[in-house]
Amino acid sequence: MSRSETKFRQGLALLFFAVIALTLPLLLTSCNPRDYKTQAAQVPQLVLVSPTDPKTFNYANNQTFPSVFPFIYEGLTKENGVTGEYEPALAESWKFSPDNKRVVFTLRPNLKWSDGKPLTADDVVFTYEDVVFNPQIPTDQKESIQIGTKKVFPQVRKISDRQVEFILPEPFAPLLAATAAPDGIMILPKHALGEAVKNKLPDGNPAFISTWGTDTNPQKIITNGAYVIDSYSAGQRLILKRNPYYWRKDQAGTQLPYIDRIIWQFIENQDTQLLRFRSGDLDVMGDTRPLRPEYFSLLKREEDRGNFQVLNGGPWSGVLYLTFNLTKAKDANGKPFVDPIKSRWFNTLEFRQAVAYAIDRDRINTNLFRGLGVVQNSPISVQSPFSLKEGLRVYNHNPEKSRELLKKAGFKYNDQGQLFDAEGNRVKFTLLTNSNNLTRVAIGAQVRQDLARIGIEVDYNPINFNVLIDKINGSREWDAHMIGFTGGIEPQGLANLWMTSGGSHSFNLTQQPGQPKMQGYVANEWEKEIDRLFIEGARELDREKRKAIYGEFQKLVQEQLPVIHLVNDSAIMAVRNRVQGLKYSGLPSWGLWNIQELRIKE
């Protein structure tokens, strides 16, 4: 080889490596959310993650968490995520009458929607009277504000453009909770959605039900919260930008929010989320669901090097439970939703109690939560003053007790220790959970092992979260599932799960608006008693008397076991040091509850 050829080849090699050096960073960062910052617009932005896409952009249709709505809507009031107190939001003040049966809310002056149109008392009346109270619209918010034994709604009446009056049939202690974001009723735009409520679909349901789905142009979604939706790419990301008409200002008069843009990535696999956070692509991890316990110790060691903090807010306010499908109803064609053989098992109290005794919750806490969890025995969040700390029936691990209960109920064992019912049917059922939550997936695997030790065969099937919700609330074709439910200070926030008319009363779900007809729905007597207790607790204004009422509710749940409480997460969240102003605790269901106050410091 000549020297000239050598130099030529060396030149080509240098050119090749130069090209690689220039293009590789572009290739490596082409999917990095931070590259949404252009040279023309270097704006403060926050990169978050969610395991699932939004199911809808219509707040009234929402049945899942996390969702986009805490970013884009507010209610008349707001729950403080540290103190649990209810504070002014769209309403600057409210006043109760001496008999507590009339409440006048006064809206802030000059409120506007994200399209610049005025937000007035007409929007408040529309949201409550035309949407939430509408029997043809299946919103989960109904249960939070139905009052008394007749389950009537308050009358919501416009006094002026800035004043709205709620007229109650009787005192209603949870009213401020019902009006408070992020878990209470958020206000919707009448000028954008009014016609959709009036217009009917071919099946007779309001067009509103199919309005503002995720196929809607996001920029047409009118909001009143800190952000508006800028763009949405299914399976990839949702981008939010500041609402230019948002009402909040800081003490210096600067309009909030401080952060201009939020990129919400959709990554189902939690290990992938972890990799993205550790590589610096995500600013927060664990804001909508506590971090997996094994991530806590790993990330804690990396805090200084990674320039982030791992925060432990104490017990998370939600609960995790396993439940059986107790419905005895049939679909429109007369087909039972649950196999009648299995239905007999599930509706046998001793069977449910035996399953509870068989599950080793302490082992779950030790092995899967690394001792950071809390064994849960109550449907009410541990932070709530209404949570009963003593006097509840508990189901500590006791397989022998399980076998005694099963034999008492007529079940039998063969020589191999397999369980059969009195008619000779092998006891076997399918357990579902959401596959994106790896801790929950591991819990289900242990539950299967625990139940195998008392002769029960479990067909364990983790599936996509949205598919799981469709099965639970739609087709109703499921045996057992394991899922979480958000909590908080006010027990009335659980009404949608625990009252028989609730849209989340999944273990015995009644007919819901807009769904195909069903036959033969029957509520158990203990379910009716829970209804009574919730009604009584809501009308009682004395705190100590309310505690006693909700204490009876908790005892009844633990006796009848419609759900089997497992182990509660600790509220663990990782956040980069560049994110400032965070007020974190385990109380709210959303770790970024004060999103409008957060700043980015580069």
C-alpha cells in the first residue's frame, strides 16, 4: 500500500468518525423529551411519566387515575395536600346559612376559560345540574353529592354571574369535599359542551357521552386549570402548555403556573421508567403511583450523584385490595355474568374469610415492600381522623383457620390436598390485575402461592390496565381482581366504591347509565346497611358522631369482606433538584397537587 493511499484512507476514516461524532448525539437524543425545547423557545418544562394513556378528555367520563384532569380543570374549592383542609379555588369564598341547608359560593372576578370566554355561574350550574345530576350521564361524581335516604341532589341556582346558591334538602357535611379538586367535581364549559348534552345519539343517550374522546383535536379541549392540552400522540406522550387565562397569581402578581410546558410520557413498564429517570430523561417518578419499594434503596444511594431527591411522604392515602365478583345478575340475554358455580363460592362468607386468612400479608410487606408498606385493615385512609385504629376484625395469616372455615362451609379436600366444593367441583378461579404495576404483579403471584397451600387453584392473569377497567366496569366478565383505590381525609370520597349505586362498586355493580340492560340485580343486606351508614354519616355535622358512624362502616366491611385489604404503599417519589416548590405528603392521590406553584431552576 502506497503512502498516498494510506493518507487517503486515513482521511476517509477521520471524516467518517467526524460525521459519527456529529450525528450520534442527535441519534441518541432524538427521542429525548428535552429536545422539545427549540432554539426559538427555551422554556421551563417538566417531564413526567404515566403507565397508561388517558382514556378520555371528557372529565365526566373519567373512571381512572392517573388522568389529565388535575392539570386542566379546577373545582369551586381545592383540598390542601398537606393539611387536608378545603381552600378557595374558582370560588373565592362561601357562606353557609344558620341551618346549614343553603350555601352561597362567590366566584372570583374576571374568571376565564382557556379560549378567553368568561367563566360564570352559568358554567357552575351547567356542570352540576346538566352533567353531574343528569341520569343519562354516567359520571363517577354523582355519589359524592347525593343526599339523604332518597339520594337527591342539591338544587344549584344562579344568583348572579358571580354567585351560585346550593339548596340542600338537609345538612350535608361533605359538601366542600364534593366541590374540591382534584377528587371532587370540576367545572366544565357550558359554551363548549351545552349542545352536546342536549343533542341525542341514535341510542337515545346524550351526545355528550361520546364528546371529547381521545380522538378529539386536543387544542379544542377548553379548560380552566393551569394548563391546556397542546398535543397528544397515543402510546407516546401528551404535551401540556400554560393556560394564558389561568386565574392564579403569586404574591408579587406574577401569573401562574411558573412552568410553561409539561411533557407527559406514557411508559407502561416500570423498569423502563426507572432507566429513563436515572438517565435524566424524566424529572419526576412516582407522582401518580408510589415508587416500587426496591427502587427506594437503589435511588437513595444515587441522590447526590444524580442530582435528585427520593421523598417518603409516609403511608399513601389509597388502598390496595382483592375482591371477588359477587354479582348474581345476568346480561340482557339472560346469561349470568359469573359462572353460577363460582358465584356460590364467592358469595359464601366463609370462603372469602378463608381466602383472607390464607394470604400472608406480612410476607408481602417484608419481601415485596421491603418493610416500607403498611398492612391495611380498613377501607378508610390511615391519615383520616375517621380511620378506625382499634376494634376491627383482622385476618392475620392462618392457613389452618382457612381450612376450618372451608370445611365448615361444605368444601372438601382430596388426598392431594386439592379443594372441591360439595358438588365435586374443583375450586379454581381467575385473578386479574394490571400488568404495568410490577409490585402488584408480584403480590398476585404470592397470593396464588398462598391459596395453593389451602387447595385453591388460581389462574393468574395480569393484563393491561385499560383492558382491566373495561372488564370490571364494562363486560363484567371476571372472577376476582386486585386493584388500588384512591383515598383521603373525607370518607364520602369513597361513596362511589361503597354505595350500591356507585360506578366503582365493582364487586356488585348495578346498572350504569348508557350500558346494556341487565337482569336480576340484587344488593345484599349488608350492602344496604353500608348505604345507610354513608347517608347517616354525611348528614351528621358533629365530628365525633361521624367517627362513630364510619367506625360501624369499617367494622361491617371487615366482617363481610366484600374486599380483602392487602398492604398499603408508602408514598415514595423521586424528583430532580431542579424542580422546586414541591409540597409532598402521602395524603393526596397526586404528588404534584400544587403543580401551579412549581418552578424549574436550571
